[in-house]
Amino acid sequence: EQLDSILESIEKTGNRINILFADPLQASAFLYSASQHGMTGLGWVYLGTDWNTILTYAGLPIEYRDTVQKAMDGMVGISPFLEKNAGLLDKITAYVDRHPEIQESAEALCGERIVFKRELFPEYIIVVYDSIITAAKGIQSVLEVMPNATFAEAEERQLLYSKILKVKFEGESGYVEFDPNVGDRLPIKMEVV
């Protein structure tokens, strides 16, 4: 039901090129549903990260396997060319250690403290982290000129997009800067998988 809602939203936008961040199980569920909605094949492109492998469909029951495999035909997987998490986990752990209220809040809400496990941090987490910082910097720039922005209006969203294109900072995945003409990140090395 949630996937149907997500797919309807994608279809309404008219976007035919989409980036899918997911693990193989989530990607297979998404692609199966997308296929059922007629949102795979000619005219539809899904760019994947580390899920775009045979593992996405190989372990599925036969009634799903062929559909998901067919939905992946012609897909492109991109994976940032990165060293290990560039110390991000150490930085997050140090930050939490400096702010004991975070662990106290986690204990109060969840009944236990946060435990950080290095094996649960895939390499692309540093790109996700930089994406969040990029969005936050863009939002901050908008709020400096429009303090009451809610991003419900097209004008506010367009301003946010233009502010994000101007964001520049040294991120965990390297220097973050965007080409204002096409919106691509510069410079970043990618491996085709």
C-alpha cells in the first residue's frame, strides 16, 4: 500500500529518471510494484546504488524473480568511489559522546542507548550524510531571505533548488559543489557497477 502511494507520487511528477536508494530486498519490492503499475521498461529509468546486482532478484520466489529481473534490464548502478566511511562513524560517535542528552533521550524513548556498529554503515552513508547537509544548507539560505517559508509554494521550492545549486562545502565524501547549468555534482568520481 505504501509502495503504491510512492509510485503514484512518482507518476504524478512526470519524472522518468529516478534514483532508488534501497537495499536489495526493498529494491526488489519496489521494482516488482513498479512493474505492476507499468512503470518499468521503455520510458522508465531507475538509477541504483549497491542494490543493482543479481542479489536483487536471485533469492526471490519464482513468481517474483522474472518480473524483477526484467524490470532491471538496462539499469545503471552508480556507486561513489569512496574510501571507507572517511571517519564519519567516529565523528558521529564523538558527537553523541559530547552530548549525553542524546543517549538519555534515546533511553527514555526506546528503553536503551544508541549503539553504533561499523558493519551497519555502508559506504554510501557518507553521501547520504552530505546530501542531508546540502539540503540543510539550502534550507538555511532560503530562510535567511524568507524567514516564514514553508516550501508549500512553487516559488519557495524553486528558490530552495537555486540555493542548493550554490552550496559549496568540504563534505565527508569530498568537496561538494554543483554545476548550476545541469545540477550535477562537481567533482565526484563514480564507478559503473
